[in-house]
Amino acid sequence: MRNLIYTILFEFFKDEESEGYSVVVPALPEIITWGRTLDEARRNAVEAIQCHVEGLLKDGDPIPSN
């Protein structure tokens, strides 16, 4: 399998109940995740990308490039 590189965008949020980092992947708009810390958000993003790409491969759908 080839290596895939995607841009991951993090945005800090804080409200009355919680705070953390929201994550979006512009090339994969289906992916929306977050984490309490930047490291947790990054790990969640990588896991979400891997799961999404595995699903695309399983379904025979094209893999978007960055």
C-alpha cells in the first residue's frame, strides 16, 4: 500500500462545558473528530483517516488525494 499524506486542520475550542481541538481533513470531508489535547486530536485524526481509507478500499471506491 502506498503512503498517503493528508492535510489535517486543528482548531482549538473552549466553551462552558469543555475544551479541546476539533479536527477536519479537507480532502476527506466525512472525517470530523476531536481530542482534549493536541496529541489526542492528532491520534484520533490518524485513526479516523486509516479507518475511512480502509472502508473506501473495501468498497472499491477511489482514494482521494490531498
